[in-house]
Amino acid sequence: MRTAILLAAIALSGCATAQTQPLASAAPQTAPTPAVPMGQQWLYGSAEGAIASQQTFGALTGYALAKARARPADSVIIDEAASGFVPCADKPLAVVFDADETLIWNIGPMRWFAMRGTEFDPKIWDQWEQTGVGKAVAMPGSIAAMAALRAAGITPIANTNRSSANAKGSEQTLAAAGLGDFKHGETLFLMGDDAGGSSKDMRRATIASRWCVIAMAGDQLGDFRNAFNTPEAPPLARKALATAAPYANLWGNGWFLFANPVYGPSIRGGFDDIFPPETHWEPQP
Amino acid sequence: MRTAILLAAIALSGCATAQTQPLASAAPQTAPTPAVPMGQQWLYGSAEGAIASQQTFGALTGYALAKARARPADSVIIDEAASGFVPCADKPLAVVFDADETLIWNIGPMRWFAMRGTEFDPKIWDQWEQTGVGKAVAMPGSIAAMAALRAAGITPIANTNRSSANAKGSEQTLAAAGLGDFKHGETLFLMGDDAGGSSKDMRRATIASRWCVIAMAGDQLGDFRNAFNTPEAPPLARKALATAAPYANLWGNGWFLFANPVYGPSIRGGFDDIFPPETHWEPQP
């Protein structure tokens, strides 16, 4: 009994969304409202979360406009076969964005999950893709960035793991947020468009065959290269992989990451995974 | 009894550090190890947290080096009396950094607090300032940024709310992390150096009277202007204050914010504070 209540309360705390079970089974009917997960407080609620988003859009826009002036030879999209970058040739300029927590904040379902202390629920998310139009909000700095890129002749493209079955909902959600036109198959690429499943590599290759991609942006490592997307790897190994040469120099320099402490494989690990022994410290009594 | 266990477990979850009491009173002796708070998993453990830090150091360094080449007329430090910026005159170039979660990650005491599910404890933190030498780690990108700034004739200065009573410990902690020399009273400014208490404004004015400050960096709004540091204000009002004109344009453009979803006034608020009514959404049964 005590264990059940402990589990329920830990779920209720809304914190360990990556580690706990849905609440329903264990929740007492008199359960108090859970706390807002600290990641959501910071990202969605705080000045700091808004500023971090605006800062990254500003850095990306400045970088892309400078690149457009001196047209680069290569995209920032890796050609896994050639183990180099896809050449630009005379393709039109584009910047590739993930959508969720990169262009828009999905505060509708995130609030819903947190209030119930439940895990991410794909069935509810599928409804959100279809009915979230007007409820997803443009991230701070995103609308100005889209306008600046388009004014410079750079086309924003979204490559997201939203479902191709819900293409209309996602097109309308991005437009209603004020981000302009993203058209499925042209400037919007979705899971189900090809055989790659949740890997975005094949979609990136398709985009790079049509566009000179001068910058990429996302909140998850899979938004840049699927080989980085190793949720099963220990956090410190995963960190080493994505920050090693030759990729280290790309972060902030062609590849732009948005802070997302709300969900994803970045939110994993126990004390021994996160804190190497050499950093352990204890106060004296 | 159930309530006590609920409170204990919510504290144990290590999540609601901003909202819960210390665990001691309610913890069962058989308490399981708490979960690592999601903010610590993301910031200290994930590739994404490391990349976000490296990206911000890269943007700051690029900005500062460009400014140094075309020496600016004004510092980026606000002169509250003149309601403008402090002039640079012929003062030497500097960049002002906060220390904690801006130059170094304090994973020693953060792990300690999280494992016990306790709030920030000033007595334990005071020990950390004195004995954390060699345990605080340089944030990703910080060592390269310090080297690049110094090579360009720009002096890094730290303005932190660590105590002036622990000046030696903080000087040694920064040096041991690989960040180079920060000397109390010259390039290291601490709480207790003046009558300003935890407000950094007076210290900023002192620094700006001696240096041409071409960039500022921190993880909390008080690292930029104390008037922004209103932990009592509702999150959305606090956000509006710090992101309004004329400050909006400074973020990423003279003022650089580091993501810190681990602690501070940015981690506050209940559901009604974080999620405006117009964004509420519910799935259909």
C-alpha cells in the first residue's frame, strides 16, 4: 500500500515523466493537483525559457543570412554514404527545422499529461496533431525568424515526426501559430512520407536533393543525424558521441539546438549516469 | 499518514525542489533513492544540455570578438540613473559572467540536495564555496571561450553571489576548473563586496567604471539587471518585463543567457501561472 501511494505520488509530482507509469492505476480519488514539472515551468513559463528560444532563433537567423550572402558549396546535411555533406550545386536555399519544441510549443497536451501525471500518450498526441490548430504557440523569436529567412530568399522547411496521416492538421497548426505556409511534400516532411519511420535521415536526404540546406535546427539529436539518436545509450556515452569531432564544430555553426528539458531521450538517467564519481562531493557534518 | 507519505514521496522525487519542504521530517527510513530531477538530467547529463552550453559560449565569443574589432561607444551595462548604457571611453575591454551555472556546473551540491530530496541549503552551499575546489566542472565551451576572449585582449570578469568571505575558495574553484585567473576585487566580484547585497547592480556599476563591458552572460535575470529579478512576480508578468523593448533586442546581442532548468526563480508557478487559458486543450474521450 505504501509503495502504491509512493509510486502514485512520484507520478503526481509530474517530474519523472520519463521514468514512471501512468497514474490511473494507483491514484487515490482524493489526489492533490500535481506540481507543474520543473522543465515545463522553465521552458513554457519563465522569462529565461523564452529568452533562450529567442536567442537561438537570433543566432540561427544571423548565421543563415550571412551564409546566403556567400553561397556555400555544401549543405549542412550529412551524406552518410559519402561521409561528407550533400553538395549545394545550384539548388535554392533552405533552413530545415523540426516542428515540435523547435517552431511551436505544444503546451496543450503537455499540460494535459502533466495534470494527470501520466506519460506521453501517442493516442492523445494523435488527436493533438489533428485538433491542436490555434492552440500550439509559436516559440519566442520563431515568427520573426521565418520572416527574416523568407525575406532573404531562404525557404523554411519542417521535418517532423508528426504523422503524414495528419498532414492537414500540422499544416494548419503551423499556419495558425503565425509561422506561414508549410506544404506537405514541398516544405513539410512527416513520418510516413518514406520507409524511414521515425528516422529523419531519408527525409533529410530527400530535402537535400532539392535544396541547399544552410542550417538545421531541432531540440533532439535525431533532428540532426539519426545515428546520434541512441536513447538506449548511457547519457554520458550519448553525450560523447554527439559532441565529438567532426560534429563538435557544427553546433551553433550550421546546427542549432533548442533547449527542451520537458521530454525526450535527453531526460534520462539515474545518479550514477549523470554524476561521474570524480565529481562526487559531500558536506562535512 | 497517507499525506505524510505523499509529501515524502513528492520530495523524494527530487522534482519540486522549488515547492517542497526538506524531506527529513517525513522520510521513511526505507525510502527508495529519489529520481534525478529532470532539469539535472537534461542540463548535467544530456548531450543536448552540453550542446546548449557550447552553442551559447560560441555565440557570445563570436559577438565579443566582432565588437572588439570595432570598439563600441557604450558598455552593455545599464546606467540606471542615466537610463542608458555606461560609456566605454578608453577603458579596457571585458566580458562579465555570472559564475554558477554560467562558467561552472555545481554538480557536487546539486547531486547532494537531489539525493536527499531537499531544498537548496545555504549552510551546505557555504561549505561548497570553500571546499568545492576541483569538484565544480567547467561548462561545455567555457574553457575555449575564456581562451579566445583573452587572446583577443578581452578580460573575462566574474560577478557572482558567492560570498566575499569565501573569495579564496571561489578563485581556486574557477582556476581548478580550467577557467584561468579570477582575482577578487579585480576580475572577481562577490556578494559582500558592497552594500548591494544580492543585487549585482552596484557591482556592475563598479565594473563598468573600470571596463568597457562588451558582453554579459548569466543564467538568471538578476545577472543582467536587478529590476528583472522579481521572483515574487507571476511568471508571465516576469517574462513580459524582461522581454519587452528596449531589452528584447539585447538577448543574444550583448546579453547572453545560459539555460538553467535546475534552480532559480525561473522554476516557479502552478498550472494557471504557466498555461494561459487560451492555450488550454483537452482530448475527446
